[in-house]
Amino acid sequence: MRKRNFVNAGGPVDSTDDFSPPEAFLEKLRLCRAPLIIAHIYPDGDALGSAVAMHHGLTALGATPRTLLTHRPPETVGFIDPDGVAEVLDGEPDAGHQDAFRAADTVIVLDTSEKERLGRLLPLIDTTALEVIGIDHHLGGDAAFFDELWCVPGSPSTGNLVLRALEALEVEITDRIALPLFVAVATDTGWFRFSNSSQEAYSCASKLVARGVDPEAVHRAIFESASPARTRLLGRLLADLRSEEGGKIVFGISRMADRVLFDVEMEEMDGFVDALGQVGEAEIVFLVVELSPGRYKVSLRSKGQISIHPVAARFGGGGHAKAAGCRLEGSEEEILESLVEATREQLAASDPSS
Ligand SMILES: [Mn+2]
């Protein structure tokens, strides 16, 4: 029987001191006048929220930022950018985007420190003479790529780090900043329930609620606003759920044909992988999404003590100990087989009785 621990062994997992922004980093933020703010490909709530909050925060300090995303963020979090400060690149960067780089004095990368996660913007950033700084909380990034990188892998999200930076810069946390930051922390912690929901997450949330954020309204907007079509597609995924190792490994596959049949966009599938984790015995959960014929996006989650980061890393991906992802090419059968084998090995490696 699986033992459940309701108290973190060893007491609080984070000390507030670990989250103080480095002075050298703050200095760069203080000095920039025309920052170009970017985040990772397929931005999530944390990427968008961090970027929008940073945009408003630096504007309050007198800078003229520009925020550029490689892809459209999930529709469910679009409400955190009512002014539309985040511009979305539609296809390859054009002359306008090259001008944006020429006009900027600093590039600020949020919620990733991996070059590959910059997508179509990488060639522009790779060749720029501008200072590149970043705030992140992922494992194993390309630190050498940055002039100044503030990466805290133990941080629940990038959003709470942005809050800490803005506080240190004495920026007033208005509702245009508080709401996106709350969404950043809330989404990256699975609404304050994943293992990264540390004291830092709750303390950040507490400050933002004090600034007027209404958690019930935010929860409804993100998690209770699905279309009937998306809910049916999720039903299809759950109905075809598969399991291995007595239910310890649970996984599902979502095919292009299903999205077409149910008329659902990729962006609407946020949270599908977590729904698979409802199975009680599940320790490792993964979702395979067919992007195009032979190309798949894999999201991995761990519900227990097992780190699934090595599994993602083995296939060229990355992320965190409890939430990671990778991309694979091949036939559906091959991909599922190699993922089941890799997760099975990871399960065995972390089982002390084997
Ligand atoms: Mn994040």
C-alpha cells in the first residue's frame, strides 16, 4: 500500500532567503530602457503571466518594453492581458521583429533558460549584441547563454520570482500586475496542489490576494470555462486511458483526428495530462499528443517521489522533477513502447524493494 505523507518530511522545504533576487540582476532591470521581453515557445500561464507583469512593472519604472511571444497562449489565460501587451509572432520573425531587436537595449527571457525553448526567436537572440538576461525555475538550462541568469529550480513558478524582483525594485503591485502573477503561480502549481506548492507559492498568492485578486473568479475563468467540445475530447482521452504496472503508469494518446472530429484546438488541451492523474495507483502519468503525422508532444507527470525529468531528458526534453516534457518522432506504436519502457525503468530504479 502506498504510504501517504501529509507533512513534508524535514519541515518547510524553502527558506525565504533563497528567493531574493541577486543585486546584479536587479541592476540590469533598473537600467534597461527598451527591454524586449520574451518567454518560451507554446507559452503557458506562467510564461504569459510573468511576461505581462514584467511588461507593466518595467513600464511603471519608466521603460518602454515590448513583449513578443512565439505562439498564442492558451485561451483560458488570455484574460490576464486585457491590454494585449503581448504580441504574438505569426510564423517566422519579419522585418518588424528585427526592428524590435534593433530598438531594444536588453532581452529579458522569462520561464525558460533553454535555448531550444526560444523557438523561432532563437536566431535573433543568438546573434544579438544586446544583453540577454533571464528569470527561470527549470532544471538544466543553458546558463552560459545569458549575461545574467536568475534561475531558482526550487521555485514554484517564474511568476513569484518576478513578484520578488518587482518588489525589490519598489514597483507598486497594481491589479494589472497582481492578476497575471497570481495566474502564473496558480497554474504552475496546479492550483496550489503540486509538490512545488511550497510556502513561497502561498506567500506570493497571499500578497496578490491582498492586492485584490479574486481566486474564485480566476479559478472559474481558467478551470471552469471549457467548451462542451473540449470536455468531450477530454472524455474520449479518459475513456481510452491505458495503464501498465498495475496502474502505476497511466497514459493516454490524443490524435489529430480526434481534435478535428471534436473541433478542438491544441491550445485548449492544457490540463489534459493532469486529468489522467486521477487514477489512485498512478505514480507516473504521461500524455502523448500527435502534433502532425509522425510528430508527437509528450507531457510527463509524477505524483510521488519519482523524478520523471530523466525520462524527458533521455528523449531530448526537459522540465522539472514532477512535470517534464519532450517531443518524439516515429510511429505511435514505437513512441508509446519507448515511453512505457523508459517510465517502467524509472519506476523500478526508484523502488527500494526491487
Ligand atoms: Mn513556469
